[in-house]
Amino acid sequence: MDNQAPLDPAPIDGAPIDPCMPDPSVVDVAEVVRLLGTDATLGLTPKDAAGRLAVDGPNELNVTATTPTWRKVLAQFQDPLIYLLLTATAVSLGAWAIEGTPGLPVDAIVIAAIVVLNAVLGFVQESKADNAVAALAGLTAASSTVLRGGELITVPSRSLVRGDLLALSEGDSVAADARLVSAKSLLVEEASLTGESGAVSKEARTLTEPAALGERRDMLFKGTAVSQGVGRAIVTGTGMHTEVGAIATMLESTVAHPTPLQSEISAIGRMLSRVVIAIAVVVMLTIVLVQGVSTPAGFVTVFLLGVSLAVAAVPEGLPAILSVILSIGVQRMARRNAVVKNLKSVETLGSASVICCDKTGTLTRNEMTIQRVLTASGRVDVTGVGYRPLGDVLHDGEPLTDPALLAEVQLVLGAGALANNARLTEHDGDWRIQGDPTEAAFLVAAGKLKGANVNMARFARVDEIPFTSDRKMMSTLHQERSDGSLRIFSKGAPDVLLRLCSKVQVGGVVVPLTDQLRRQALDDVQELTEQAYRTLGVAYSRGDETTGSLAEDDERDLIYAGVAGIIDPPRAAVKPAIAEAHRAGVRVVMITGDHPVTAARIASDLGLVEPGATALSGLELDRLDEDGMRAAVRTTSVFARVSPHHKLRIVDALQTNGDIVAMTGDGVNDAPALKSADIGVAMGITGTEVTREAAKMILLDDNFATIVAAVRAGRVILDNIKKFLRYLLSSNIGEVLTVFLGVIFAGALGLTGASSETVVLPLLVTQILWINLVTDSGPALAMGVDPEIDDVMARSPRGPGDRVIDGRMWVGILYTGLVMAVATLATIDLFLPGGLLPAGRDSLAVARTAGFTTLVFAQLFNTLNARSARSTAFHRLFANRWLWASLGLAVLLQLAVVELPLLQTAFGTASLDVWHWAICLGMASLVLWAEELRKVLVRALARR
């Protein structure tokens, strides 16, 4: 590991800081503390930390250098179609110079201006996408818990400095290299760094000689994760001066792979490019042959037309618009407490067919509340909900006064609050917890019972054996302040705890735990479980035989105190959210560590399953082979008493069955299942750093209803992508067909007879490019923020093999494009003499301008069509103010290009009177009415 620069702030003890610090794994902790100028108990002061951050810089790995603005601008011109336009500009300039045409080279100037404007629009769109993604990265920034000035605080991981004292517990990510000061049952996952599959045991004992990276038991490394236990460590290296930083310096830049949606759109773009270029070549050859082009000016005009047609017909802005729409949609989801870490995850989110979720904190409020306590002498009820320690302890509906029962309940609540790592704080009347909600429930209940807090104050903690998912219990060693005697307090799953108990507390005395008393205790647990309570048993013993530290062998011959019934009330929004998910064809599967009866009861109350449904337990899952597992997940929606590997098996079986799975989790052991799921969803409040890193989405409010809302939002985003694809492709095909059919039927339309031009075209080159500029970007982007038009939750999830643009959508696109072309050419014919329609009296310039305007308006009407493939365009017509703003701007620009003399010269237009404008508007609206007719037929067929 490289050494960082010497630290400017003076060390706490005044000793100089060694600028060339040796390998900290072979240096005694006291020497590491001295070298780093810190304190092994209090940590750095905030002032020292700020000074060191200024010297060493943020705790971040070097990222790819930001692309300079000039390169981003230049990149807008690096496109084959842009090369064609620039070539066309050069050819036009050359023809103008050779022929000595008077005046300015208008065509060349207009084409060049459109190229520049297109580049500006592309640059702005990409900048918006980059800014949106950067803002989302800020929402998921990692944090670490440190001691600074003796105060335990949470800081952004990027602000860690050498000398910081990290406080680590199960589920935390290690954000910097650090030397252990203390450790208790500490296991760390280092597979990301060393490749070892199992967790590594860590201890603070100094190594006697340098060791390989995977054998440095007294060191923690950036990028690893705590899977069990607690510890404190002094940061010895940050940023690039860490082991993972050393690896990062050797890595080459990786190429990001496009998402399936991006790949499909790129494929569409390539396919269109080939088709349209082929059509452009055919059009050019047709013009040359049909109209007998022989002059250089004629060939230049034909070439410019072919280039312009290809450029206008291919929506080269699709990737940029897609990124903008995805980023805007993801930011909207973030404002609704669903942070999607990567834009590509939105594709999967809208396709989720199964949501697997934990019960506690997701379906429920995560405000665990002790409502009942059962001991050897009876039962009491505890009133009050949430974390405010206000309520009463009642026996048979009256305040608890029975001495024996009172003593037992005080012991249960007091001991449960001592064997505890949660904290309960109050600020301006707002009560909050830090730590596990179930543990916090004991602190709250102890505050409601007179005497329980007094008992807690008698003891000082000495040691602990932390809770793990395998042990299902925890124990703490405490010393009584008055006489120095030791006590062990334990709490955990009642069945586990009772196996370690040999006695029971009855009033103020301790008696042997007979078979009858054991059955009574188990019956109490069953009673609470059947009433949907989570149960935690409490026991204690004297710790006189311990050596001042606690080991699992000391957890024996315990004295059973009683059991607490804890409930976590469901969130109010969950039941309707589950109903909404079912309506959308999305199954909801509960996977919990709770008792099967409790899980089934809560699931039934929430409408997740029918009343009377049962849960499948982890033990039952262990007896299933892979085929049995796949069959079980098809019909079972509640899994209880499961371990982390069960969650992974459930997810894998669902995916094997063809489901797209969203999986929620909060603990470090949930990380494998979250990573394996199609959409891993981490809890933002109770989730560990590891789960947030493994997940693709983070719930800032830990609420299941937010997941369903995010599925809806994901479907709306996909719908909006379809909208702008439907709009762009049909409009661009309309332009291609207008020119193609206009050239082929130029004589029948009256174009040939009305012109003395060498080459007669239905639309001029500059007009085609203008249409592409005015109608493509603004309305397409506005569709990206369109609200929900169709009921997206009334249809089944999108299958993994379903294409964004299917055959039915292509038929609709071609149909709309053809209607546009026919309406445009009919308008030109209507105003020209000698065509198919009644003879007109206008010049070619006026007729062409009318056709040009009709095509622009037809594309603007097409925005209303494209908002839904089935619903009428008049449904929620004015719901998108941005769309109407873009349409209004496009109309104003078209008025300007038709009526302003300067733009008339540039784009070959002529002024139109009111009659002309009315005809253009009416002909353009045929696109709307034709599509409305098609939708009526579609809806009629769907009803049948």
C-alpha cells in the first residue's frame, strides 16, 4: 500500500507523524495511534479531520477524467449522417462558386446552420442526461460511522481520513483500509479483494511478520463488508492509497455495454439507415431518369435531396433522447422515494412479474412494539405504539400491581433492554431509534414500566456475543455497579433460548424449569404466535464463572424470565398496493424469518393470500429438490423461517420459471439474493451499506407501496419511450414517402407542368431539414415526460422476449406515415393546376409551401396520436403542458419560416393567405382522424 503525504495537523499527543509509515499489520496498535496522531478511544477531532481531508483529498478512487466540453461538442458532428450533410454543404458551395450564381449560397448556409443547431440540441440533451445521472449518484452516496471527538457520528465515506476511528457492525461496508483496535466475533467478506469465498475472521492482535493480503487478520480493507460481529479500527489509508486503489491503478478502462433497450434502438437506427439510404439512392436515380437531369446544377440538387432525405428520415437523435427521457423518469421516481441506481434498470422494473419482499419494515411500519409479556405468573398488556415511551402496563385491563408478576415483567423488559444494541433518542418531541427495531421495542417498553429503567441503570456492560442469523440469540455480560458482581442477559428465539435454560423466575425466586413449566412457556409462545406476534424470550444467569469476557460456552444453565409479544403494524398503504400489484399481473411473495403462523396471518390480513393459506418453512424447502422447488414457488406466496440461502433458491427458482423478479432486502445476508434478482431493492432506512451496494434500486422510505409505485413508474417510462419512437418513426417515414411518391407521381400531381426547374421536387432540401429540426426534438422530449394515458397497471407485465417495437406497432407506424404523405401531396395537388384534384390556380412556390406546412402540421397532430396505441387522442388531451408548449413553439416557427421574408429566401417558401392556412390545417388533421378510426377498430376487436 502506497504511503500518503505527511499530515499537517499535529498529533494529539504532540509526537511527530512518521511520513513513511510501515506496514500497519505488523505494528502495535499504540504505535499506529502515535504515527497517525489520533486517539484509540476518542478518534480525531472534527478540526483535525477537516485539515487532513484538505491535505489528502476525498476518500475516492480515481475516476475516468471528465470529457471536456469541446470534445462533447465535437462528438455531435461525429456521425455518418452529419458527414453526409457536411459533404452536401461543400458540394452546394462548390456548385455556387463554379456557376457564379448571384447572391449568397443560401442552400449551403441553411444546411450548415441546421447542422450546428442539431449539434447544439444534441449537446444540451446529453448534458441534461449526465447531470441527471450525477444527481442520482449523490442520492446513493455511501456513509460510514466514526468516532470524532468521542462522539459517534455518521459521515459520507468520501470524507474519511487517515486516523479516523471507524465503528463497524454487521452489514457495514468498510470504506477505507484500517488497522483493528478491537474486534468481537468479527467476520469480514473479502472475496471482492482476495477471491476467498468464505468470511475471514478478524482480530486486533498484531501480526508477528508480514503476511499475504488474505492473511492480515488485524487489517480491514476498502471495498469489503462486515458479515458478523462488531469492531473498531483506525483508518490507515484512503482513496487510491488503499489496497483496492492499488488494484485500480492497474486496471484499464472498461467499455460499458449497452442495455437491451439501447441495443434495440441502435439496431432500429441502423436498419432505418440502410433502408432509407437505399430509398434515397432509388429516388435520386428515379429523378435522374424520369426528369432527364443532365446539368451540374441538376445533379447537385438531386444529390442534396438524397442526403437531406436520408438525414431527415433517420432519427439520429434517438440515443440522446432516450437517455434524457430515462434520466428524467428516474429522477421523478427518486422524488417518490425510489432511487434507481442505473438507468438500464428501469427497463426491467417495468417488466417485473414477481415482487419478493420481507415483512418487517416493508409491508409493515417497522415500528416494533411490545404489546404483551407472558411470564410464569401470568400475562400483561402494554399499550401505546411506535417509539414514544408513553403507555401503560395492564393486567386484566387494570394497572399492574401484583408484586410477583410485576417483578417478572420488570425482569423481562429490563434484561431485554440490557441485552441490546439499539439506542432511543428524543429531539424536539420526535423519538427515534438507532439499531434494530425489535431491540428498540424493549427500550420503549422498559420506559413505560416503572422500575425497569431503574434496574437497567444498575449495570454496566462488559462484553457481548452478538446476534447472528444462525444463532438466533444474543447475550451480554454486565457488571453490577454496587458490588461488582457479573450478570449474563440473553434474548432471542424462545425455542432456542429454552434449550439453554435449566431454571425459571417465579416472582422473586428461582425454581427448576420442570417439564410442566417448559410446556407452559412453549404454550405461551404458541399463543402469541397464533395471534401474529413476533416472540422473543429473555433469560439471565450469574456470570461469576466468566473470566470477564463472554463466550458461547457461558450461555448455559440460564434462568428463563419470560417472553415478549412484539407486533409491527402494517403500513396503511400496503394492502391497496398489493391489490394494485395483483391487478397488474404481478405476484407478491412474502419471504420472512418469522414464524409460519405469524407470516400467514399477516399475509392474509394484507390480502396477499386467501384466508387459511399456509406458509412454507425453510425446513420444508430443504427437503425439496430443484424440480420441487420450481413447483413450490409457482403456488406458494408465503415463505417463513427462511435463511439467506433459501432466499437465493427462491429467486433462482422463480427466474427458472420465466419470472422477472424484484427482491427486497435489508441485511447483509440478503445481498446474494438481491444481486441474483433481476431487480434488487434495498431498504434505504434500515438497509445495510452492503445491501444498498448490491441492489439496483433503493427505497428511501422502506415502504412496499413505493415498490408498486416504482413498477407503475417504470411502465410509464417504457410507454413514453414507445410514444416517442412511434412518433419519430411514423413522422420520418411520412417524410420519406412524401418525397418518394412525389417524385414518382410528379406529373400526375401537376408538379412537372407547373415548374421550369431542372429538377422538380415536392419539397425542397432545406424544407426537409427544417421539418427534421422543428418537429423531432421538442415534441419527442415532451413525450418523455407525458403522464400516464393508458392504465399501465391493467395489463400483464412485459415479457422478457417482447420487443419494444413489435409487428403491430410497425404496421401502425407505416399506416400513419402513408396518411401523412397522401395528405401532403394532396394539398400540393389541390393548389396546383393540372393535377388529379380540381384545378388550382397557385404557383409552385405557394403549393409547395402549403404541402410543406401540411406535413409540419401533420407531424404535430401525430404527437397527439402517438400518446397511445389504443386510447383516443382526446383522452387527457391537456395533461402534458410541455407537449403543448413544444407544439406552440413549432407552430410559431412554421409561421415565421412561411411569412418572414428573410426565412422565405432561405427556405424557398411563399406567403399563404387565411384560406391556404385553413386548408393546410384541415388536410394535416386527416392524420388525427385516420388514426382515431384505426383505434376505434382496435378497441372493437379487443372487446370481441
